[in-house]
Amino acid sequence: MSRRFDCPVLIGAALLLASCQPGPPQPEPQPEPETPVVERPETLDFQPVLWDGLAGWTARDLEPALQAFRRSCDRLGRRADGDWLNPQAPWAGRVEDWRGACAAAAMTQPGAASARASLEAVFTPVRLLSRDAETGDVREQGLLTGYYEPYVDVRRSRQGAFTQPLRRRPDDLVTVDLGRFDESLAGRRIVGEVEDGELVLYKDRAEIETSDAGEVFAWGRPVDVFFLQIQGSGRLVFADGHEERAAFAAHNGLPYRSIGRELVQRGELEAHAASKQGIEAWLSARGPEATAELFGVNPRYVFFASERLDDPSLGPRGASGVALTPMASIAVDTRVMAHGVPVWLSADLPELENWTGLVISQDSGGAINGPLRGDFFWGWGETAERRAGTTRAQAGWVVLLPHTVVARLFADTEPA
């Protein structure tokens, strides 16, 4: 007699047996990945702040700074994701951290409300504080000076009062990027010339003039050319009305020494009078010999390249390689700061008390040294010249950083 099992009985038994078998091993729960901690510089402290803690944030026109930021983003677009924004300031993050902010800026529609909403979506405001590495003292403000792009009357040849040459970069001047030899020195450069197979210091101001180093392409008044070298670039105006730009090409690598500070130390000027206008008045009263002697105090010499002025609405190229924007670009010390970072500044500026506004770090200069040290680009023309010559303010800094950068900055901070 055959044994017969109904199909439902077999299926039920199979399911019962299956339920008694151990299932596949479950993966162990993985801990949340830790946010890496970034090394902070000894001379800077960071404090996160709220948007409504930025005085004037809702009232200020952000469009000029947004345009400036887009230009910095264009430069970032040519760099690898893994590159530090600045190897000397790793706290500012890598290029990949800024991709989202750049994409948002590119898509932002015109209008103040759109600009604010776009910036608030991709950035976190963080207040910068300067810290004395030896004493630990903390300051909320730093020195802000100003610069501009001067108009300089020049001639094609030496004539009359136009006795000071504008020189191109000499062929024997050598600039060495130390980062190519040691990664820890990335971003640092030295300048010199080669003698007997060795790199030595380049000529000082007097030696450059004596040896006629660098091709001369224009002649200006001595005081105008000296201040052009301090500003780093300018708009040259020839006798026939033709204009072109004298763009920074190089300097001789020697330290910058302020002639204004020299006059104060000599007792020739009071500190409050050591502006461009005050120095020019002193030079005019003393004559050519005193002028030449005072200029010799500053051994740094700047060489220029002549460029077409294709778009007069754009400023000169800053050290970051992008055109500067009036009242929306600043120069910083790249040993501490990175280029391309938005900064909300607050300061009493000439003719603009309690000014606040957004600027982008896009330039650097020989006299701009230390944390919270900035040089405010005013633009060009009489107003820019007047304001730049008297800008010497204490400024508060709030940087706008991508969320990922802020997370790393505060990864080791205990939650409140």
C-alpha cells in the first residue's frame, strides 16, 4: 500500500524546518565614521556664529562679492579635488570641499535675496580670532589697510619731470618655488640671481638703477612710480591719452620697509599724518635729493609687465590669478589664510563708519603679514585713492566656510 502525502502538508513541514535553521550571519553594526580633525594654526582661533549675528548681513549688497567669488571658483575648476586650498592653511579645506559652494554660486540668480539664500545654504559663518602663540592672548580684530590701482601719467621716453623708469622683469631674476623641493614648504618662494652656480640675493633698489636691470618701457615722476610699486599695479596714461596696465611681474625678493614708518621714527611726521598724501607733501617740500634718499630706505623693487586694458571695469590680477573687484577683494597673508575664502568684514573705513561687507581673499602683499591682517582693495580713481591712503582700521573677521570644512574644524569639540 503506497503512502500518500498531501502537498499542503509537505510545504508546511518544509517551512517549519526552515524556520528552525539558523539564518545567515548578520553583519556587525559599524561605528559611524569619525570626522577627521584638522590641525589648527597656533595663531588663529575659530568660533562658529549665527547668520543673524552678522551685523548688516540682510542689508548689504552681496552681488560684487558673489561675482568675485565666481572668479575664484573658475580658478579652482582647474585644480584637483584633493589639493589643499592652501597647503599652508589646511584649516580652509581641500578643493573638493568648495565644489558645492562654487556650483551654487554659478547657479544663483540675480538679486540680494537669492545671493543671501545661496550663501546661507552652502556656508557656515565662523569668526576668526588672532592668538599670540607665546602669551595666548586672543584678539577679535586685526589691522586693515587699503590699496588701489592708481592712474599714473607716463611718457615713452625720459623727459622733463618724467625721470623714473618702469622696468620689466630682468632675465637674471630667478624665483624658486620651495614646495617643489619640500612639500612642507609648499607656497613659499625665494627670489635671487645665480652667481658662480649659486643662488644669491638679488640687487637692491640702488643696484637695480645703477646696473639698469630690466627693460624700461615707460617713464614717470619718481614719487608716482614709487607709490605705483607699493600698490603693485596701475593704469598708465600716456601723453596721447592711450591707457594700458602696469601689472605686477615680480619683485627683487628683499624685504619691504615702509617710508612712512621711517619718517615717523625720524620725527619728521606724526603717525596720523604718515598717509600717502602726507608723505607726498613732505617729499614735495624737501626736493629731489631728500626724495631719493628716502626711497633708498626701502630695498624692495617691483618690476612690471605692460598689458592691454581690454576691460576697464575689471581690476588688476591679484596674487591668486583673478581680477580684483573694488570693495569686494582683499589681500591676506597666505602663510595663515587661503585665497578664495569669503570674509565678512566689519570696520570703520574712511567716509564709511561702521562698514560691514563681504569680500573675497584674492591677493597678497609683502607688507601683509600675520593673522587678521588685510589690505582692502578700493578700486581706482580719485575716491579710491583718497580712501586707500587713509585706511588704517581695526577689523573683525568672519569667514564663510563649507559645512564639511567646519565639521573638521570642530570635530574635537565637545558638544554643549
